[in-house]
Amino acid sequence: MSAPIYLFSICLPFVTLLIIFGMKYYAAAQTAKANEAYRLLAAQSAAQQAETLSTLTALRASASETAARLAAVEKLLKQVE
């Protein structure tokens, strides 16, 4: 057996181990990055829901005020008849 083939056959398992551990590290880093992105998305979603709730509350108040005014106008028109 020649020396280059012998060295290659000895180094190949070590290189394989390094590649495997590198892939595990890369996968862990990507998972952490994805978890952070999900956490940020959840925080943004909660903020948007709170904003939507306040807008909906304001719209309900406006709608009830409009209904009250309409009732007053209808009452006035009935009195005029």
C-alpha cells in the first residue's frame, strides 16, 4: 500500500467526524435562529392583536354613538309628523 493511500485511509474517519460535528453545530445554530424568529413573530402578533382590540373598541363606541344619534333623529322625525 502506498503512503498517500494509507494516510488518506487514516485521515478519512477523522475528517468524517469533523464534518458530522460541523453539521450538528450548523443545525443547532439554525434552530436557535429560527426559535428567535418565532419569538419575535409571536411578540409582533401580540402587539398587533392589542392594537386591533383597541381599534375594535373605538369602532364599537363610534357605532353605538351613531346608533344613539340615529335614534334621536328618528324620535324627532316622529314628533314632527
